[in-house]
Amino acid sequence: MDSARTALRLGADEVINVYRRSRTEMPARVEEVRHAEEEGVTLKLLTNPTRFIGDEKGQVKGIEVIKMELGEPDASGRARPVPVEGSEYIIDCDMVIVAIGNSPHPLVPQTTEGLKTDKRGRIVVETETGATSLEGVFAGGDVVTGAATVIEAMGAGRRSARAIHDYLSSKK
């Protein structure tokens, strides 16, 4: 929802949020969804992307989607989305923001010796500064907190910026 709302605020003429389940199964907070709709985000529920369509220059011009219906619950306890055969259609677009998943990519901790992470793979930091277990390395946002809002990530960025400035100033 943050990505969709931010796209509108940055000047997008139209923003469509495509989601494979119904409103009930959305992991977003109810007020986030309501605010997004109030701001003009269109929801395409029970719809799942199947492929991106590009023009001869490699620019996106559409996204193929398929309608879904809800089946038995999956491991998360939410109703599992099942494709409706033959229901594919194209949504015309000139930009796609892929905003899926809420987990940090495992490559960073796997390739960064000495970087402390928690059991979910999020980077462990000092709350007030964003300092990690590595000297001179700072982190903030979803990679630290898990799924949160852009506003919270911006706050972490501000705190870390101050700490980075202090850190660099002390090295002179």
C-alpha cells in the first residue's frame, strides 16, 4: 500500500494494486487499504499477474493477469488463491512496481561476515543510531524492522544519518 500511495503522490495518473486474494486476506492493515482507496488507488482483488508485456524497445506496456478464486486454506491459514482457467486479460500500463514479500534477502547476511541478524534474517541494530554489529555500517527500514511503513523507514533514515554524521566527524 505504501508503494501505491507513494506512486500517486509522485504524480502517477493512475495506480492499480493487483492482489491474488480478497480484501479479507490482505496482509495490509485495514486503515492502510482504506486510505489508499481514499487517495485514489484502484484495487484489483482476486487477480494475479502472470507476465509482463513489453514493446519493441523493452519498455513495459502491459501486464497479463488471471482471475483467481479462493480455495482451501494454505499453511498461513488464509484461503489459497486458485486460478480461474481462461480468465486472463491485459492491464495496460507504463510502469510496474513489484512490491511483494516482507523478508530481507538472505544474500546480505550470508555474504557479510560479522553482520548480526535475528532469527528472521533482519539486521540487528542499535535502535537510536541504526548502527549494526559492523563498525561504520548502519541500517534501517524493513531490513531491520520487518514490514513497516515508508514513514517509519524515513525516521530510521534520519536517525541513522545523524549517527553517520557523528561517526564520520569523530574520524577526522
